[in-house]
Amino acid sequence: MKLKEALKKKQFVVTSEIQAPIDQEPEDLVRSLSKVRGRVDGVSLSEVEFEGVVGDTINTCQLLDKNQFEPIYQTTTRDKNRIQLQKDLIEAHDAGIDNLLVFTEDYRITGDSLQEMMFFHVDAGKLQSVLQHIREGQTVEGDTLKSKAEFLVGSGVESSWGKNIPDLEMKEMEEMTKLGAGYFLSTPVFDVDQFAKFLRRVDTFDVPVIAEVMILRTAGMGRFLNRHLKSGLVPEWIIQKLAQAPDKLKASTEIFADIVTGLKDLCQGVHIITIGGEEKLKNYLDAAKLK
């Protein structure tokens, strides 16, 4: 079943994320997911650039499709003009990809400044312009495309706010709803109660919400995320449980399963970030009784 159809039927969906390979063959990366074939509703490919080398996202998406995984083309918009964005989306469509997950380069907006608000609207407008044209079978320059391109569009939202949801966050969700977003993807969830408060306070405009869940295998990974991604993102009790556990894998799967269990009645799915642990994903799906 296609991801779009599963969301429409209000099923609890499971997606995961990998990076377009730079230091390994795409076939090896796809092979590492073989144990979860049929158990995930989609696999997203993030664009990666390292020292000028860019991962082959489109080719890897095609390989996923050939190996019975539904690919989700993940892209950013901040550093792309309309022509470049259009080129990438047409190439994805021609490769048979019909799922799009889009962010700005850093979609975790933390303020309500005029500059940020103006920048966001320019960014959303750029994406809307490109999508509208290719849906109608035309380029932004007015040329005719071989076929119309229609994507299921997912959009990232910041979900760690407490009592107050910034106005900019609401504007972002409203604009993406007007653009035709098929779902919102949250930032990483470790505190289910806090996430539940966010959902109660925010208007999701009847758009499904999928919660991002990171697999933490060691205490060091939790400390790294707190130091480099966002301070306090990983609760201290999770870090201590991993640090003190004699069986790290058991502790890691228990933490993951508890978070997912708490999310099943709150939202419409989970997006699993394996952080390089694709081969162990089956263990986590089993522990959380997913699929």
C-alpha cells in the first residue's frame, strides 16, 4: 500500500530515514534494509554533501523502489533557486518517485523575528510556485513537461515548544497546509508527555502528524545530540539508563519501544532515525510491535 493511501486510511504508518551513500555502494545500503522489507511504509533519503562530494539520492531512491521499498525524496529549499528546485523535483518524478519530504536547510526555527518571517514566506512561496507549475505540466519558464508531476508532500515542524506555540510556527504549518502538505513530521520526540501537550495546543489543520523517533544505542549518542543538536533534547534519565545498562541493546530497544507505545494513540505514525543502525532496525520494530 502506498504511503499516501495508508495516511488517508488513518493507519499508523512507519517510515525510516537513511542518507544517500557517499562512502559505500547504494546496493549495500539498500541490502542493509532487507530484513524490514514490507514492514516500513516508506524510506526517506536525505541529501548529503561532504567535502564537495554529493550522495546519489535519486539513484538510491530508484534502487529502493526496485527492491520493494517506497522511496521518499528528501530535499532542502533554502540554498536552491526555483530553477534548481524544479530540476531536482522533475528528476525525482522522472525516476518514479512520488513522495517528497521538504525542509529549509535548518527548519527548526527558534524565533519570531521579521527577518525569519519574511525569509520563511519567500521560501514557502518558492516551493509553492514550483509545485504548482509541475502539477500543471509546465516549468516555471513556461515550457511544457512530458507529464504532470504530483507529490505527497511532507513538511517538518518544531514540536518541542512548551506552553506557547510561536506565531511563526503556526504560520509555517498554515502555509504548508495551503500548499497541500500531506503530513507534518515532528522534530525528535523523547518526552511523550511534552509531545502530547504540543498536539493539544497546536492546530494541525487536520493534517496527519508523524513523530520522529531517534534510535539511541549508547549514552554517548545522547550526550552528542544534546551538545551538538539541541541542549536538553535527550532527557538525562535516558542517558543514565543507557550508561548503566549491562546490555546496551536491550536498554536501547526498551527505550524505543516505550516511546513508540506512548505515541500510538497520539499521532498517525513514527519516522525512525537509525543513525547508522539500519541492520538492527528489525530488532526495534519487533520490540515496539510495529508491523
